[in-house]
Amino acid sequence: INGQGGNVISLINVSETDGSGMDNAFWSGTAMFYGNGNQAFSAPLCKSLDVGGHEMTHGVIGSTANLIYEAQSGALNESFADVFGVMIDPANWLLGEDVVNTAIFTSGALRDMSNPHNGGSGPNDPGWQPAHMSEYQNLPVNAQNDNGGVHVNSGIPNKAFYLFATSVGNSKAEQVYYRALTQYLTASSQFIDCRLAVIQAAEDLYGAGSSEANAAASAFDQVGITGGGGGSSGPGDLQTNPGADYILLTDLSDVGIYLYDGQNFPQLSTTSILSRPSVTDDGSAIVFVAADQTLRALILNQNTGLYEEYYLENNPQTIWRNIAVSKDGSKIAALTTDYDNSIFVYDYNTSQGQTFTLYTPTSGGTITYDVQYADVLEWDYSGEYIMYDAYNVLAGGIDYWDISFIRVWDKSSNSFGDGFINKLFNALPENSSVGNPAFSKNSPYIISLDFLDQSFGTEYYLLGVNLETGDVGTILQNNTLGYPNYSIDDGALIFDRYGADLQISIIDLNADKITASGTPQDFVYGGHWGVWFGTGSRPLVHVKEVFPVRDELGLSPNPARTELQVSWPALEQRQQVDCLLYDMAGKEVLHTSLMLGGGAEPAQLSLPPLCKGQYELLLKTPERMAGAHLQIQ
């Protein structure tokens, strides 16, 4: 499953927490769990070969593309699990036909890849799935709606695979799809990316213009996943913080907080601390837990240029053990000394707080409560997610640390999020753990972390991870927990390391930010828990180009679905213009060109399959730019 020779663990006869039969099977990231059925299933799910193949494939997906389990990327995750489940049990195009209760699934199967409608007439019928993009179900991305319909909309790429496989044969089709999964798809890939990946994989194996590549394109055409001008791009980079850079640290006794400017170590606080401080992106606020378990803050006085220390609570509670402040300073997240599976989040703009329960997400929608407690916290740049490490204990006493991301804020509604969780790694090697993660300063999709291998004793490594591509780089083998942190230009990494005593060391990084370009050097003696930060202000989203002139566009219809008429009234000469579409997180989802201007008729723009929501359409020439908001319905 993980490509590293690990054991494949399956647990059968799994019940619900109340002891009733479980109508589900799922991959937890470490093992497969099979219920014996209750209402939807009339036999133990482990009886079905394609169900087992489906769950095992989730493990393979987690170790390769690691498709995010929500909306279109999550539907692709489910679809690829269905694809290889059927290929493992290729007698027909059905899944679960050996175990379903036919009184509920009247077709006799859980899903049918050849006919995703599966005997139903609409979304309310058990087993029904859309077979074409015209039937795509735009569902909210939350647990109540199947994380945006991951088990529903998977019917569309399922039908594409059926059409492709019946054209070229199962043997060729499964090889093409495995190559697409392992070589081209990334964590946030959308349906259009799957089309491009499958076509490219077919061309790799059989040649450009081959019947196999043409069959792949035809299969996706037939389900409405068309070219649309190209695939989506990965997340973009931020501008480098333009301010002066400093390093926060504490001494080896954890007494006080110091500010290293490259020469001097002025002491910002004499308070003993319990955990590593957290700082806003512009350095204006530093938060930490004091040794007396109270929440403290160092706030920069803009008039004096000095930090002043405050309690964060009017009536300080001695219950805290870690804290993190969001990059913009509007929120904090904190952990208590209860050592339970929860994170408390407070929003200063609304003066409201909410506690989020941590759990282990699974492929089947079931959640398990293996998480015992979290430790290290860091906010992402959007201010919507918290990255954290957590200690887990599985049934049978297997314990380990892993890293996850929890959605605690929803920017679209300006309110607390739904607590949706994604794991960093879905299949850690045996006897290993990961922890102490830190985001790159300028690439929101890059992190560094500590990796512990406890197969024979304990070995420590610093790793870098590209969250989008799934690439993992070994930065160095360390001799203790490193608590890594990136420099403000991402050109180096600082970390704890033992020399004559514990100290902060530094190592230069390659351009990929996940591998080293040199050897570690001594940096700060007698200190640890270093945090590198800048004092400048910058946008905390992917930066788009700035043009001296920005015109308005004409869009019709708006809201749109698949086709859009685009006009640029202010463009005097007819010419080819660059056309880009971004989602509200700054991710490019379309890049193509149009002929516009000179009073000509509007140009037709074919839109790729997109999730419901607001987007920004930008048109560019070398001299000017035009833009407009677009609503996808």
C-alpha cells in the first residue's frame, strides 16, 4: 500500500460505538476496517473482493497523489478507488454486488460504473450517481453533505473510465490510470486535471495521436469533462516579507524570550515559557504560554518600537499548554492541560470562541477517535486552517504521532468552519511518527517537519514536504527533535540540534525548499525553539500581477455554468489576449487565450468543470488588464 513493504492491516467484525452493526468499510490511514452490515448491507463487507480492493486503493492514493478528500479532488479519490476495485474483481462493472441489501439497492449493487444512475432516477435514490457533468451535484463542502459529494460525483469520472476501458481493454486502461495517478495527479487535482493526466499517461505508454490517447479524450468528452483551455494550476507563492528579519528564541532553561537580529539578543520577556512562541506575519504580536500555564502576548508598541507584555485573558486561567496566532493576528488557537482531543479557537473580530474536536478521517465518511491530543499548532496563510501534530492510539495499542489540517474558519461566511480534517500522510511507515510542522514563509504548500524512525532505537530526520505534489525530501539526519522553521526568503532552515550542547543550527535549501543544498552550520549557541519572522506587511494570498490599467469586462451569463460570453469594451484593437480564471483562494483554474477588442462580437469561453462559488476572471495584454467577478452555479 505505501510502497515501503509495510504490513497490510485489516480489521473485521467492526461495530458502531453503540454495538450495532456497521454499514460501512473504510481506510483509516493505517488500516482497513470492515463492518458486518446493518440495513444497507446484508453480509459482512469483507466478503466483497471489490470492496476490499476499493479500500486498499485508498491507501495507495494516500501514498501517491494524496487527493484531498473534498469536492472534485475527493470525488477523484473515490473514483480511482472504484476503478481499481473493479479491476481487482473484473467480472463486471458493479461494486458491492455481493454484500448489498437488494431491498435498498434495487439494482443489486452499491455502484455501477457502466451506468452510474444504478437503477435510480435522481439524487434521492440509493446508489444513484451523475453520469455527466450536466448532472453534477454542487453540494456544500462539509461532513453533512459528503464533503461536497465525493461519493456522488465520482460517478462522472467512473463513467469515463468505463468508456475508456471498453474501448482499449481493461489491461491497457488500468496501466494508463495507474500512471495518471502516480505520475500526474496532485492533491488538489480537479476533473479537468484527471482528463489531462489520463490522456498524457496514454500518450506516454502508447504515443501521441495513438488510438489509446484518442480513446481517453473521447471518454472524457462523452461525460462532459472537456478541454476548456487547460488544467488547473497548483497554489501560488506569496511575496517575500519586505521588512527586517529577526529570530525569536528562548534559552536552554526556557526562561525568557529573546530577539536575535544577527548580532544582538535583546530580551523581550523575562517570563519562563512552556512552549515555542507564535508570531504574526508582520511581527506585531507574539503569543506564548507562560510556565504558569497562562496565555501571554508581546505586542509591538508602534510609537516606541518596543514589545509590551500582556495577559491574553482578563481573568487569566492556568489551564493552557500551547497557543498559535493567525498570520493576520485576528485569531488564536490554544490547547489546554486536559490533554484531550480538542483545539480552542478564538476570533477577535467577533469576540467569539469555539472548541473543535479532533478525529481521524476515513475513506468511508466514518470518523474514528484515535486522536488523544494535539501539541504543535500553526495557522495557514488563508486563516481558515490550522496545521497540528497529534498523538494517536489505535486499537491494539499501536501509537504514533501524525500531522493533520483542520478547517476552523470559513472566509466566505466570515464564521467558524465545520472542523473538516485532512491528514498529511495517509500511510506512515511502521514504527514511525511525524511532528513539529512549520509552513514555508512564501510557499503555502511547502512544510518542514520532524520525522522519527523507531524501528531500531530512535533516529531523527528533518523532512520537507510539497503538499500539492506529495514530494517528500530529506533535508538531513538530525540528533534530536528539530522544531524546524524557514527563513523569510525560504533559502534556509533553522532547527534545534545538539553540538556540545543544544543549539540552533542552520542549513541552506535548494529551490524546491524540501531538500538541502549544503551541510548544517552552527548558528545560535545556547538557544532553541527558533522562529524566523519579518516585520513588513504583505498580502497573505497568492499574488497576481499588477497592471497600470484595469478595465471592466462584460460577462454573460453571470452566474454561468459551462459557457460564457466575454467582451472587453475598452479594448480598441482586435487582438489575442491572455485569459485566466482564479478561485477565491488565488488558485489558477483556467489559462487560455481569446480574440477580443475592436468592437467585435463577444468571444465564447468554455469553462472547465468547476465547483459552485465565486471566481475572478482576468484578461491581459502587454499593456493593460481587465477583470470581473464570475459566479459559478
